[in-house]
Amino acid sequence: MPYEPPPEIAGLSLAQLAEAVASRKLPPVEQWSPAATGDSHMAIRADGSWTHEGSPISRPAMVRSFASLLVRDGDGHWLVTPVQKLSIDVEDAAFVATDLVERDGALAFRLNTDEIVIAGPDHPLIARGDAETPALYLGVRRGCEARLNRSTYEQLARLAIDRGDGWWVSSEGSTFSLVPE
């Protein structure tokens, strides 16, 4: 059965997808250098769900707000505000790519936070794992990544197979292998 993208992104052109990406205003986390550090007592589970002290954070607006403050560096994942930097436990990736649409030579992914990320030089697709248990990730921002869920991985694999180019896909002029090294 052929894949049909959800109505929210199905009819959008690449220009409209890019406009949706550009219109999202994120806090200027890169400009903040808070001296205070601590633990947020929050976690992002491998399925993309968020918890605080073990209890689910069920309000999507709160998750989107916290996600806009996420940074990953060599020491882990952090929620950064102007006054503090709080660690957050991330089991796998900070985001989950839940959908995919191809337009005008670009691959646009929808995340579990309803953000759209267009794969390309600034947002690479990265194959990890091994031949038996491969996993695909998408660079999102500030060192954070999204793991492609099973159906999105399958959509991407179908694109590669349908093109007959082997296990490679291209987006925004960049080519990405779907096979872990």
C-alpha cells in the first residue's frame, strides 16, 4: 500500500515547508551562559515521551516549550535558560521523527513535537547500529537528534528502493547512506 503523508504536510510545497521551519521562533539558547547548573529531574524516553520525577508530561505545549530549550554537548543533554543549565536524561534521542514527505528534491520530517526539519547539510541523516539492528537519526539542532520511528524509516527505505540507487537518499544536495558503517 503506498504511503500517504498526513494532511498537515501532504499538500505543502518545499517553499511552504521551508517557511514553516523558518517561522518557528526558538529562544536564543546559544547566547546564554548561565553559571548555575543542576538536575531537571526530567527524562526523555526512547519512545519520545517526557517525564518529570517519573510522571509523564502529558501536555504537548509543555513538551514543545521544554524542547525549544534543549542542547546536547559532550556532557549530555541540557535544558538551558538565561539563569540555569539543567541536565536531562535522554534514553536515545531527544526527538522522534514521526513522518516524512519528499518535495522538490528535499526530505522533510515531522517530529513528535510537530516541528518540521528538512534533511540536508545542516540536518544530516546518520545511520547507526549494525546490519541486524540499524537505526537512523536526523540532526535537528544544537547537537540534538531525532530517531526515525519504524514507519518513517520504512518510508525512507521505500524511497531509496524505488529510486534504485541502493541504500542512499538525497536531500537539499546532500547524499546520505541508510546503511550503518
